Amino acid sequence: MAVKVQNDINIRKSKRWNERDDAALAELLRKKVKEVDLAVKEAPSPFMRSKLKAKKTHYKAMSAKVANGTYNGDIIFSEMQAAAALRTQDALKYQRYSNPAEGRKYVNSYEDMDFDYESYFRKTRYYGMFLPIMMTLLVAVLLAFFLIGAFLPPATKQSLNTDYGIKADTLFYFKLGANEKDFSVANDGNWPDGDWKIGEDGNEQVLAQGVPYIASGETEPEDFVLLYTDLGMRTVNVSSFDVIKAWFRTKMLSKVRIDFLEDSPPFQGSSWFYAKYMASAEAAIPNYRNEDGSYDYSIIIKFVAGYGTILSLIAAFVLGAICLLICLLRIFTYTTRKFHVLHFLLLFFSALVILLPAFMAMEGTDVATAFKNYFVFDHNTFMDDTNNSLMLNLFAFIPAGVALLLLILPAFFKNRLKRRPSSVPRGNRPRTIKEQEQEMHSLAYDNVRRAYQMRARR
């Protein structure tokens, strides 16, 4: 069916179209639909696939219009004219970038892509290396805090504690005392890390590491000594690594032995978290019911808090290792600005490591008093008050602080868009980009207009 003339002013254009052109256009559209079907299967990305599907739908709609004769020949003529103008514009742009040595590579690299992913995702993604490098360093500090207790020499730890009052690897420390609050240890000179008694000169009477203790009036060292009564220790520090080491002493791993870990030197020796809290908690858990059949909640709470502290710290360490790997990968890709579930979990388990030890020193079920005595943060107040037996160290907030920074840091960094290979320094630009585009558009349409005028004259 021939095209019905809709525009009397441009009737000369419509008269060029006849039934043979209708048939050729219908056949051409059917071929284009098949070609697009093949291109959809070979599309390299979902974006290109959706774009091709939209084009296929458009071709089918055009084919239906051609079959029914419900289209305007003037529109087809205008579309062909515009397509010719765009081809001329692309040719001019290609010619413009083909003169420099790298211009052709730039044009070819963007030949099949008209979507700026970086501009679209810059609000939800950070492209750069500074932020992931900073996050990598923070995670490294977190992991170092968990492991420093295994590798820091005892003399260095004691020197930092005595000279500067810094317990760098300590999560919390408990107070020693007479009788049941005292511990018997082998007299081999491997003393635990902690505070010692104050001498008459006002300084701590620290015993040298590796030297057995010989009581006054004795010539030979005894096999075992008491920390508080004989050596004069007032507190014992519990590090993150000491809590991890306590896991291998518990009944949970009584039938499982990890040889390459438990045979290594850092895992040798006593775990003071297990000796002070977990041993008594595991011994008391079979008697979690009273004589009248009711539950003894203090025994249950201490048992759950002890295992919760150990497993939460191990979970935080594993999550920290995973976050370190992710941050290293982000250096070479991008950093998401969305809250990451791993950072939430790291913050959650780090907070549990801070809070759960308070239940271990709880008397009965008085939770408020236990937390009040646990969060003292003043060493002199802790030592003077006889009700205090366990105190949290400020360095224990390092894992939770690092996890919080990993959550919020991506929101404070701004993207710096990449410089294109075709960019020209501002001082060397003869005219603005907008003026160049306008000139290119006008030149393209002028060339097409002159070509149709020359054809009409013929």
C-alpha cells in the first residue's frame, strides 16, 4: 500500500515513495528483527541486552505500521535525513580524534558504549586508592591488637606498663588477693603481665623475667610460688590472644587438637582468662539447678558470657581478616558507599568482646553493680575499692572503633572524576566544548542539506 500524502507543502518528498518501497522496507525490517535477535544473544552486558531488546520492539512496531499502511512518509524522510546528519557528525568527530596518535584508540574504546558508568555510580561508589589504603591500615591495626599479645616481648610490655602506664595488648585485668584470689604458678621465671606491689621508694617491685624467685632466708627456689603472697603481684592483665588461647583449654575442644597451633610457642603456658573465669564456670555448669529445681541464673550467665567472649573475639578476628582482603581488592576496583554487612558484624562482635566479660565478675544476678565496677577506667580507684575485681582497659575499644570507622568513612570521601585522554588544559582551549558541539551540529546538517539539494536539482 502506498503512502498517503499528509503534508502538502513537502509533497515532492512523499511522491518519491511507492509500493515497491513499502515492500522493500517491510523486508528490511524483518531482517533487522532477526539480526537484533542474534545480537541480543551475543550481547556482552545486561545494559547492551536491554538496549537491543528495546530496538527490536521498535522495529516490530515499525513493521506493523508498514504492513497496515498507518505511517507517514514525511516522517520516514525526516528520519533518514536526521540519520544521515548523525552519520556525518560521527564521521567529523572521528576525523577530529584520528589526528592525534592516541585519539583513534579513545574513539574505538567507546565505540559500543554510550553509558557513563563512573558518573552514574559516583554517588554510591568511590573510585580511588586513598580510602581503601586507609581502611586497610585500620584493619591491620585491628588485627595487630588481637595478636600483639603473642609477639610482644614480656620485658617490653612490662616496660610500657611501668614507665608510661600503657597496657597496649590488654582487654581487661583482674585484681589478685589473698586466699582464693591468689594463684599458684611454677617458679620458672615466666611471670604473667600485670601490676606489682609498690616499694618504699614509690616504684613497683618488678621481678625480672626468666629468673626464679628465691624467698628471703632461702638458698634454693621452691617449685611453686603464689602470685600475690610470694611475688607481690596486684593485678594480672588479660590480652586478646590470652582469650583466644583459653578456647583451646575449654571442654569444647577437649577432644580436638590443632597440632600446628597448640605446638607453637605462643600457645604454650597458662591462659589467665581460663584460669580465673572459664575453669570455674565449666566446673559449675553441671549444677545449674538449685535443690528446689529452679535455675541458678548466675552460673548460666557466667558460662554463656565466658564462651560468648571467646567466640565473639574469634569471630571478630576472622571478620577482620576478611575485611583486610576486601580492602586490598578495593584498592584496584572501587569502594562501595553502602553499609557493608561485614562491618556491621565486626562492630557487633567487637562490642560483645567489650561487654560480656563484665558478667564474669558478677555477684549473683546484680548486673548494674557489675557494669558499674567494670567501667571504672581509673586505675587508682580500681585498686582502692575492695568491691572492684575486674576493670576494662581503654585499648579494648580499638576493634569497635575501627569497625565504626570502616562503616562511616566512605560517606565522607568525594570522587575525583577521571581525566579523559581527549581533555585539553583549560588555558589551551581556543573555544568551549559547547561551541565546538554547536559548530559540529551545524556543519553536519549543512552538509546533508546541500547533498539533498544537489540531488533534487538533478
